[in-house]
Amino acid sequence: MTCTAAWAAAGGGYFWPSWVILGCATVLLPLLWRQNLRGKANTPRSRVRRHLEVSVALSAALVFVWAFSGAQGPWVLWSVIGLGVVLGVHALIDLRDELPSFGTRTLQERVDTLSRTRRQAVDAQAAELRRIERDLHDGAQARLVVLTMQLGRAEAAVAHEPKAAALVRAAREEANLAIRELRDLTRGIAPPVLADRGLVAAVQSLTQRGRATLEVVGGDDGRRPPPTAEGAAYFVVAEALTNATKHAPGAAVHVRIAFTPDAVSVDVTDDGHGNVDQAGTGVQGLRARVEALDGTFVLTSPAGGPTHVHAEVPCAS
């Protein structure tokens, strides 16, 4: 203000106080900025933000000097560009660790969304399959059982007519065959014991039929894995036991189920001849079922045996 008053008292003319103002701003602004830093967080973003504040203030001072000194020449433009370049270099250096994270964060959010929607789709599919299994068991299967009973009574009623009795008997046999096929179909969807009593009870029923030994580790707290995890683990055991019975009859089979807070794992080992086809439809179907839940599926079956199937299914909701 003193310089401006002296300039006005001298009769005006070239506004030389602008250079004095610029010099004072150049000295005072960094000092004020440093004073402002005291007691505040010293992070890369805060340093860049404060550098931006100083650059904006210096640019404003330069524009002020340029305007009151006659606005001659583009020197103020180059000065502002220089301050911007210095600010940009500072930002690249201080924020170099954060710059790639923007794309990574977006990608991670996308992956999380896809994982969540896929798990929701798998859960919805499993729930729908369980509903279909209940409807078949309580509806069509029950009606077929009643039909076979009625056909049995009809067969007895027309026993004196051999041709009619033969037709009724054939119809009853077809109905029994339909019941067996329907039971096999519902067992392939989800056995009732799995939904009612859990994975261990369902696998016990399999091992008892196949004369396999069962070992259970953990799971003493009474908590059950999600239905989708139980279903995947069950079908791994069921398929492995079926393959062992089919391709290695008489082989000793050991099934191990291990429960942890985060996952359920199953291991099925037989001492058969090995050499199981990794590209078979059954193996690939089990792999797809487990990997759809972000699980792991490993099959080792060297020539001469043994064959070992390992599957681990996460239990996170």
C-alpha cells in the first residue's frame, strides 16, 4: 500500500509497485504456506493440494502484475504454464503409488460385483433345484406310488381275465420303472437326507452302501455350511464313489470331510488302478460345480493308482 501511495503521489504512469507486490508475494506466500503446514497431516495428497494452493496464489499475483503493468506480452502465460508443469511433476512423484490404483480399484469393484452376482445366481439355482426336488418327491412321485397300488388292485380284480391282467401288470411295471427313474433324478438333484440332516449324514449313507470308510474332521459346533457348499461337496463324494465302484470294484475307498470356519473340504482316495480320464464329462462337471463357488478341485490318478480327489469349497456368504 505504501508503494502504491508513492506511485500515485508521483503522478502515476508506469505501475512499478506491481513488481514490489510480486516480490513480497513470492517471499510471503511460501512462509504462510509453511506456517499452515504445522500440525497437519503430511500425506502425498495433502502436499500436492498445498502446492496447488501456492501455485494458484502465485499465478494470481503474476496476472495482477501483468495486468497493472500494461498487459504487454505473453510472459504471464509462460509463467503460469511453468508453475503448472512444476505442480504436475510434483503430483506425479508424490502420487505415483496411487495413480495406478484408480484402474485397479475399478477393476476390483467389477470383480467383486461379478463374484457377488454369480454367487447369488448359484444360490438361486440351488434353491430352485431343491424346490423341484421337493415337488417331484411330494407330487409326481407320490402320485405314481398311488397309481401302482391302484394298478395292483386292478390286476387282482381282473385275474380271471388273463389278457386284461397282463395289460394291467405291464402298466404297473412301467409305473414302477417311472418311480425308479424319478428317484434317480431327484437323487441327482439333491438327496432329501442332505437337506434334512446335512453333509455328514448324506455322505454316511453313500459310504455305507459303497463299503467305504469315512473320517470327519471339525464341524463339532453344529453349524452347517451353506446349502450350495454342501451340495457341491456331496456330489464330489458321490461321483468319486460311483467311479471307484465302476472302475475299481473291490478297491478300498477312504472319504475324509474337513470343516473349517471358511471352507469345507472333501478327499476321496481309492487304491484302484488309477488312470482316470481327466477330460471326462463327470470330472469336468464336478470341476465346474466346485469352481463356480470359487472353490478348488484337484484330481490325481497316475497309472497304477491310487486315485485321489480333493475339493475345497468356500463357506463365505
